[in-house]
Amino acid sequence: MTIDNTTSRKIHQGRNIKRFREILGIKQEALAYDMGVSQSSISDYESKEILDDKVLEKIAGFLKVPTEAIKNFDEEQAVNIIANTYSFQDFKDNAVASGFNYQPSFNPVDKMVELYERMLQQQKEMIDKLEKLIEKK
């Protein structure tokens, strides 16, 4: 059982799989198809608090996220860290963060375009898989 050292909250690996899957816009059926398992197997995995390391690695590979991210992600803790780290003041003046000068070394628009292109590629792959599945039937 994975336990966070700072809060003694249990990490629910199945729920984390569901969160990452939903963030990436992947349906249970699509993940099941990629993994060669049934949709109900994915549902079962997402309901389990702890998963076998081999299953977890396989799912993480298909989702293209690190296994450790699934094992250790605690949404409540992440929200608390963000809330306690940044004190936003004066939203009228462009919501400047107090004591926080953010100057990225990359162009945020380029990152958005990159993310959009990745999403389009994943959508194309999903459509190709669905077409192959339909052809088999």
C-alpha cells in the first residue's frame, strides 16, 4: 500500500489511472482495445486501490505517463501545494503573483500547438483502430 509521508493519505492507483486517462481524453474502450483486454477489465483496474506492478507498468505505457506518476499522484495534496505556494493578489493588475516572476524559457503558444498536434495524432490513431475493428466485424 502506498502512503504519502506528509499526510498519511492512501494513494488510490486505480483512481489515478482514471484521472490520467480522462485528462488525456482516452475512453475505457479505447484503452482496453490497445491493451487487448475488455472494457470491464479497465473498469476493474480503476476501482482497485493498489494494482500489480506489471499491470500498472503496462497501463502507464499505453497512457504514456510515468508509472511513478500513477503510484504517487495525490490530487488533494497537489491542490494544497499550489494553494499554499502562490498567493495571488490584485487580479485587476493582470493577476500578478506575489513574489513570483514567471518568465518561461519557451513560447507557451508553441507548447499549445504541440499539445494540439499530439491530441490530433492520438485521435487519428484511435479512428484508425476503430476502422480496423469495424473491418474485422
